[in-house]
Amino acid sequence: MCAEKSLYAKATEWLDEDWERMEKTLGDRVQAFAGKRVLVTGAAGFLGFGFLHFLAYLNRSALKATPLSFIAADNFIRGCPRWLVELAAGTPRMRLIRQDITKPWPDDETERFDFIIHGASIASPQVYRKYPLETLDTNISGLRHMLDLARQHQSTSILYFSSSEIYGDPPAHEIPTRESYRGNVACIGPRACYDESKRLGETLCYLYAQQYGVPSKIVRPFNNYGPGLRMADGRVLPDFCRDVLADRDIVLHSDGSPTRTFCYVSDALTGYLLALLSTHHAEPFNVGSEAPEISMRDLGSMLLAVAGSKRQVMHKPSAEADYLTDNPNRRCPNLEKSRTMLGYQPLVGLQAGLGRMLHWYRHFVELENLVEAPQGK
């Protein structure tokens, strides 16, 4: 008899549905990675989860004859998840290293990176409120080191993740929001460390492109979600899913009226790779979903319906005095620029995406458990 598949093997097979969709959408563009070397920073995070799994998938499919090699780098300040260790152990041509990107890249790591996917950042409001100065250091010093590395290596492309938060709280006539909108952002307050450092990051990318010819690519994510987003992350959907799976009422810490659009992980990653592989240097692109723009209250109700739960959405004010300070009332992207210049089009509906996210938490959340991180290189 065949041995029963491990939990991670089952998860990999299940996730392949997302990566197959991405490969089909990207088409021949993925050949740009053939035989190349890729650096992914923030490897232990949500974006790292998606990119690393997709790159490993490409080596099993479209790039089987000419596989890419990739380095997964992280400082593991929040721990090393089990999925990352198992992925590295089972993936030829992948190497996992401990590296703090607020420090210069090690001198002995001299082999050229053709592509740099710079996903290292503190993106959870719960975390960046607690570590505001560390957030600034990561988003500014870390990016500067990666841009220097791309310049030194003459990389083909480096991808920078800005944020939809750089728009602040736009007026109604600027929603859906175009990339040309310059923002209504507070430079002082509990969210400023993240919002303002992301804005400055775009300026850094622009200056490196202008002065040094660094092929920097800028994307502005709008509320990504899906498998790989830690249940303990502190963002709205993992919190909601935790309540649902514990058979509790969903608790809101606002009145539930703020609205957002949500973009499933495979759609988001597709948009990011379209930008990375494009010729549009230092040009910002919205990546997200245009619809539905849904209130937090209705989002909770939709998730309960997807889960088949009879629980309710409840309101309980946060104990944090500044919990809602500078929190945008609406967030919705205009995707015209990304659609026309990149060919980007999200495919996964919100209900379907929520179903897959719940499935991940029900069956594979154990893979998020923290294990011993690699020491050194």
C-alpha cells in the first residue's frame, strides 16, 4: 500500500488550482524566469507564501526543462512557519536564508539576482502600531538596500509593494481611486508610520529609476486575502475566519459601515507579476478588485453564509482609544490603468475566494505553526 500523503503534500495539491490559473493567465510571460535567479524577501509572510509556492510550481510545470533558482530571505522576527521549512526541504533550486533587509546584503552573496521581489514589510495594523519605528526602518532602509542590490546586480526588474493606504481617506469623487490621485494622508498618527513610509518608498523607486536606471516596478495592493494569510495576522478576514471556525459570533470593533474591496491571492499575484515583467519602470499600478465594494458588516454576513453558520455579526467597541483614528471609510481601486497597460483582470469572485480561505484554515492551518528557523545561511 502507498503511504498516506503528508499534510503538506495534500496542501500543495490543493493549492495547485490557484497556481494553474495564474500560469494560464500569464501565458508565455513566465518564460522570462527560465534559468533565472530570483530573490524573494519577506519569505515567511503572506506574499512570500504565494510567490514561493508559485515559483516552485513553475519549476514543476512550464519551466521544468529550464528551471529557475530562488532565494527565500526573511529575518524570522515573527517566527518561521512550518510550510516554509517543508517547501524549502522539498524544492530543488530553492534556498532559505536568514537576512535582515534593514542591513546591507552580505558581501559573500555575489551571484546575480535577475529578479527581486521585495515583499519584506510590516503590513498588519496590529503589528505596525506596536512597532512603528521598526516599520519605518523596514519600509525605507530595507527598500533602499534592495534598490542598491538591484543596481549592483543590474537586475532585470525589482518589484516594490507600496499600498492602497498611500491614498489615505479619499473624498467620494475620487472613489474608485485612480493612481493619479495624490492622497489624503495623515503624516502624524497611529497609521502614519506605514502610510508615509510606503509613499516615500515610491519616491525612492522613482529616483533610482531616474538617476541609476534601476528597473523598479511599483504596485499598490488593495486588501489581498486567501490561503497563507496567517490566522493570527490581526487583519479583518483572518479575525472573522477565526470567529467562524470557533463557532462564535463575528465581532466588529467599528459600526461596520467602512467599505473595502478584496482581492484573492492568485489574482493579486498575477497582477504583481504582470508589473514585474513589464517595461513600465517606476510607474504605479493599482492591483486589487473593483467589486464588490462591501461593508465590514456585510462582509461578515457573507462569510457566515459561505461557512453555513447561523451565528451573527456583533458590534463591540475596541479597547484601543485610537483604534479607528485615520481609518479610511472607503477603499476601492480604479483598475483602468492596470487593465490597459498590464492586461490585468481579476478572476476569482469574493464568495469563491472566501470559501477557499476557509478551507485552508479548516484543513491546513497547522502548517502555519512556527518551527525552528534556519540559522545563518
